[in-house]
Amino acid sequence: MARQARVKSATGVHHVMLKGLDGRNIFLDDADRSIFMEKLNKTREIGGFELYAYCLMANHTFTAIP
């Protein structure tokens, strides 16, 4: 059964979360975090969105974007 579509945010801010499969780590070291941040910043530039906040943890990451 498909999940229901997300409701559009009234504020325009979206909370995006990425998690490792089965709780596995997605960042093994600082180099992994640097690569992720480079890709996130390039995507932000191309997409023209603001990045309000981010938090990188070993097995997941959170970002807040409008």
C-alpha cells in the first residue's frame, strides 16, 4: 500500500532526514562528512534554496530547508 502524499508546509520550511539502512552508519569519518557537505552545498546553489540548519550524525542527518 502506498503512503499518502505529504502535506505542503504552511511555513515553506521542510525538515529532511536521511538514515542509514538498518541503522548502519552513513558517515564513517570526517572525509565522508566533507563530501556530503560539498554535495549539499552544490545542490543548494543549483536549487536556489536556503539551508537553515543541518546536523550530521554517524547514522543519520537532518536538514531544514525552505
